[in-house]
Amino acid sequence: MPDLDVVRREIERMRIRTGRQRKEILQLQRAGVGTASAEALLSRMEAKIESLCAQRDALKAQPRQTKGRVLGGRTW
């Protein structure tokens, strides 16, 4: 299972991409070009973000394992 930080970075990257996709759709609409395929891609991207958020929440709910070390690096 991926690390929590990896999932968070992927969510952030996908959110940036969806923002760019929305801007491109607006530009296409202003130009009078059909945007059905671009909107379908955007909905798939948003679904991927939702699944990553669910995965992140599941990872956050898991208890973290501590190594049992104290200051000085000794194991007791």
C-alpha cells in the first residue's frame, strides 16, 4: 500500500491538472469548439481524485507503528 505522503502529492498534482483542464475547457467553449470529450476527461480526473482521497483517508485511519526508541537511539 502506498505511503500517505505519496498519495497526498498525487492528489495535489491531480488537482493542479484538473484546474488546467477546466481552463482549457473554458477557452474551447469561448472559441465555439465542442468540449464533450474534454468534459468526459475532466469527470474521469475528478473521479480519480475522489478515489485518492478515499485512499488517503483510509491510510490516515490506520494506526502508525512506532519503533520503540528513546532518545539516544537505544531500544528498550
